[in-house]
Amino acid sequence: MKNEIKHTAHSSYRCEYHIVFAPKFRRKVIYGELKKDIGVILRKLCNEMKVEIIEAEACPDHIHMLVSIPPYMSVAQFVGTLKSKSALIIFDRHANLKYKYRNRHFWCRGYFVDSVGKNEKKIQENIRNQLEEDYMKD
């Protein structure tokens, strides 16, 4: 369930974060079939790491995720694992991308993270409306 206090063997927690990261050089590659495949890959990796995706949106040149991360895992550890493993899987499934990206680096190095508190509803709404806002700016 979303927004609930979760439990591990020895702790209770609600650690929610808004994370944004982009493909290398902000290339607008997250379209069509690749967008669907990236969504499947990210969901699979989050399930393996026991991270709950509350809300997510794949924009043409970046990814927004609202996630609940267990307290035994740092945000940096989660994002690093998610980006590195997903890049390997993406290059395995889409071999033509290897020539556009050097050294099998699909994602750019940095990311944005914000801890979620009382403004969770606003963040969820912003993630849902992100594509509409991008189209209006264009």
C-alpha cells in the first residue's frame, strides 16, 4: 500500500524520495518502444531491491520517480545500482544504442533527489503533469 508505514524485522519506516535522472547528453531517446522497455526494466530492478515505486513518469529526456526506499539502503546506493544495472540491460536489449553512447554509459552522472514530507501530494501531481508542462513549453 502507498503512503503507509512499512516494517522490516527490526524497524518501522516511511522513507520516500523524489528522484530525477537523465540520459547522457540529455538525448531525447526515451520514446515509444524504448520508453516502455525502460519502464519495465526500472520496475523490475526496483522490485529486486525491494523499493516501491509510488509514482513515475518517463519524459523524453529525463525520468521522474517517487519511491519508498528501505532504511538499510542509502539513496546513493539505490540510484547508483538502478542506473548502472538498467544501462547494462538497455544496451543488451537495444544494441544499436551502443554506438551513440560511449563506454556503455546510458545515464548521465548526476541525479536530483528530494526527501518527501508533507508535500507528497504536490510532488505526485507534478510528476503526473510533467509531460503536459513540457509540451506547453515547447
